Amino acid sequence: MSEKLTGVVTKSTGSWYLVRIGTDIIQCRVKGKIKLDDLKLTNPIAVGDQVIIEMEPKEDVASIVTILPRKNYIVRQSPRKKHLLHFMASNVDQVLLIVTLKNPNLKLGFIDRFLLMTEPYSIPVVIVFNKADIYNEEDMKLFNYIKTIYKNIGYQVLLCSAETKLGIDDCKNILKDKTTLVSGQSGVGKSTLINQIQPRLLIKTEEISDFSGKGQHTTTFAEMYTLDIGGQIIDSPGIKTLGFSHFDKKDVAHNFKEFFTISSECKFADCLHMNEPNCAVKKAVESGKIAEFRYQNYLAIIDEVENQNYWEIHDDV
């Protein structure tokens, strides 16, 4: 009878998986079909999954036979197959979302769209503004404005520089003894920041494309790394597109934190904060209690979900 062991998936390439059992890393493949809560996925197993594997006789590989229950997971719409979802990670304690004001320029719509993926499971997100060494005085005013908005909503916001090591110790304190998904748009310096936090990883980095001004993918597959300070990070490929064909309008309304909190004061219980009378959210926007840009991003996502259009990050968003 073959031996069965329990481990954690540390890397997924689509057809092969690396599973850590103690200090050993075992190469695995999937045995048969695994049912996954009726989710239509491009990848059935996520980095961070706890799995049961079965060693194959006379071979150095194993088969994944069972995925243990997940405490949470983060999925995004597949960038290539609109009607399928793609696992980013599972069983995480928090997310480090890396952004920057410059090189490439910040898209505030991207932050709000990313938060829609974590809110359904109430996964804490720390928003890290990297590349602070290239910010001028006007950039710092914008950073402090954005920081105030998201801090008041309930998100932690950090200012960092992988070049000068500003904020690196703060990042280490946040990551210590936790499992953290590290994500962000392509080119924001995510890999460089990780290399400062854990130098021995030597994750590949690349420069911003001079031609397009956009970031280039340096991480091809999600992968989990163990930190010397305790805990794990899951490094994920840079994101260029985010769509929500798998959401309905109520999903969007319920997962904008400050909207949901104040929605109990709306006249209608099913208010979508668009054209309904006596809407508490719209009143809060008019009075400045809710940021206008958050409301505009919300309306854009609602419109997309209503029309089921694929969304791509544009320069004017």
C-alpha cells in the first residue's frame, strides 16, 4: 500500500506542483479529477493549499489525491479565459499589495478592484507604496491624501523604497510569522522589495519598459517562500488586468467596506447607490465622508458587471 502524507503546495506550474512536507520538497501531479466547490477554474490547486499526497511506487514523484478544506482563497478572473477563474493563493493571513505613484503611474481603480478580491473573505490588506525615493513634493501630498482615505476605511498603508530601504523593517514586522500573499501590478518593484526583505531569495527583477512605460512580468508562477524572520510569503505574477465577470452587482456593493457600513441608512435594503432615492452612500459622497474617486471606481465596476465587459487598466482610470 502506498504511503500518504500531508503537505503544503509551494509552487504551481499548471501541470506540476511542488509540495513541502517538513523540510522536503516533493514534485507532484494531480491524480484524477478534483471537485472544487463548483468553481470554474483554470488551475484546480492553489499555492498555500494543504493537500494529501500519495507516493508513487519506485518513483521520486507523488500524486495529489485530496485538497483539505481551505480557510480562505483569493481568485481573479482569468486574464485569458473571461468566464474562468484563476487561483492566486489560499490559506493566507493577509495580503501585501505593492503599488507606486510613479514608474509606472498609479491607477487608483486598480487598488479598489484588487480589494474586491479580498473583501469577501475579510482578508486584511496592507497597501505598500513603493519607490518613495522618486516621489517629489506633489507626489507626497497625493500619497498622504490616499493614505488618509484608505486608513479611515480600515486598511494599513505604508511608504517604502526598495532602493533606500525605507519601510523595510515595517514590512518585516508585518510579515513575521504570517502567511502573506505579495501582489501588485507589473513593474511596481515587488520582486526588488521582496529581495530586500529576504536577500537570499534573489528573485529575478527587470526594468520598466522604456517603450510602453509599463511593467514587465518577472514572476511567471506563484511560489511560496519561507522567511528567516518566521512566516511565508507567496510571490505572485504581476497583474495587468482585473475583471469581474464572476460577480453580480450586490457582490460589488457589499464589498466596498465604507459603502456597506453606511448602507443600513439607505431607504431601500437592496440599494445599489446609483439612482435610488434617499441613498445614504450618495449623501456621504456629496458631504465628503466617502471619497469621490472610490465612488466613481465603484460605478465603473457596477457598469462592467452589468454589461459583463472585460476590463483592462487604461491610462485614464
